[in-house]
Amino acid sequence: MRNIVALVSGLVFGVGLVVSDMINPARVRGFLDLFGGAWDPTLAFVMGGALTVMALAWLMTSRRSGSLLGYSLPGKPSGTIDGRLLGGAAVFGLGWGLVGLCPGPAIAGLFLGGWPVLMFIAAMLAGMMAFSLINRTA
Amino acid sequence: MNFVLNDALAGLAGGALIGLAAAILLLGNGRIAGISGILGALVNTSLPATWRENLLFVAGLAVAPVAYAAMVAPPDINITTSVPLLIAGGLLVGFGSRLGSGCTSGHGVCGMSRLSPRSIVSTLTFMAVAIAVVAAMSAVMA
């Protein structure tokens, strides 16, 4: 059952990225291009829609001890703001700004985006593997 | 690319679907739909017990747009970044999202919607940096 839930979630996520056009890096960079004179606010609407639905989901979990299928829920969020959080976000933002792709839209474009998306995914996975290796030896 | 009202409505609808997808994973499996976390666990030095569901989530994410393209319309995927910067961008996105424990989905959607202080700080940080990068690239090319 967990596998089916994960597959359905991935499918819906993928449709959401296409419908919202967040699969298109040009659209994302249009939002990030605040000072270019042709700002594209679409991403703000996407975040608004996603945050509204997800906030309701969190509200539904607030009076439950487990998920609807009986699995344990994530713990309370930590308030620790450290260098790792800030540094990671800055490094991520650097790459996101350069290309306009983040992990979700990259994977959603796997079969549709041609070689630029494939190269980006390969580099992204290499970056993740590099982190795993460093994190293990650190 | 010109923004029109339809883009706002499509953005809201697509965003609601993204929220729904994250809600399904949370309410069903009790998990956060953070793509970098799910992908990172698949390329980690040791595979977690949840690797099958991680792989199925990723498969759904990759296949759904293909089905949508066949049934409705193929999306534009327009990348203007040069190859060296494209590869640098991928490396930075992969490494940074793992170092910072999340990306636009994990921190931006799942964390911010529960008002996690870490996720709010992370999202503001990567947004600000990405905006600065785009502005700097425009300035260099102008």
C-alpha cells in the first residue's frame, strides 16, 4: 500500500508541475528575474495553491497520532538555524538561479526535456552523491 | 514570455495539485514530499528500507508529464543556460539541497505550510540567492 500511495503522489506531483508550467525553466527564471522588466509572477500563484492545500493537510494531522494508514507522522519541526541550513540553501539557490531547474521539475522533464535536462539530472545526482560521501566521512 | 490571467489560474490549479500530492504522501505514508530527500536517499551510500516507494514516487513524477503531453499538450521546456553552467547548476542544486536538507518542495511547500522556522529561512535564502544570480547573469550579458 505504501508503494501505491507513493506512486500516486508522484503522478499527481508530476501533473501539477506541468499544469502550473513549473516544468519549464524559462517560466521559473521569469519569476526570479525581478529586475528584468517583464516579471512573471506565476510561481507565486503556484506556491499559494500548494501551500493552501498542504496547510490543510497539516491541520488534519494535528489531532492524529498517525497517518490515515497508521504510519508515524513527522515530528515537530526543529527551530535550529545553523550554517549548514543557510549554506545549503545558498548553494542550492545558486544552481537554481543559473538554470531555473530544481529537483522536482528536473525529474518531471526526464523524458520530455532532451539532453539539457538529462545533463542537469546527471550533475544533480552527482552532487547528491558527493554530499553523501562527504557526509559519511565527516 | 508574457504573463496572462490564464497563467495565474493554471499556476493556482497546478500548485493545488502539487499540494495535493504532498498531502497524499503525508496523510498516507506519513512522509514529507521532499524531492531532494527522496532522490538523495536513492543515491546514498546505503539504501534505506523505503527505497521501493522512493523509486515509485520518482517514476510517477517522471511518467505523469509524458502521459499529460500525450493526452493534453506537450509542455515547453526551455533552457537557455550554456552547457558548463548547466552542469555547474546541477551539481550545486544536488549538493546544496542535500546539505540544506531540502529544496523547493521539502522546505518551500511542505515545511513552509507548517510554518517551520528552518523551512522559512531556507526558502527566503535560496529565493534571494537565485534572484541575485539571475540579476547578475542579465547584467553580465547586457
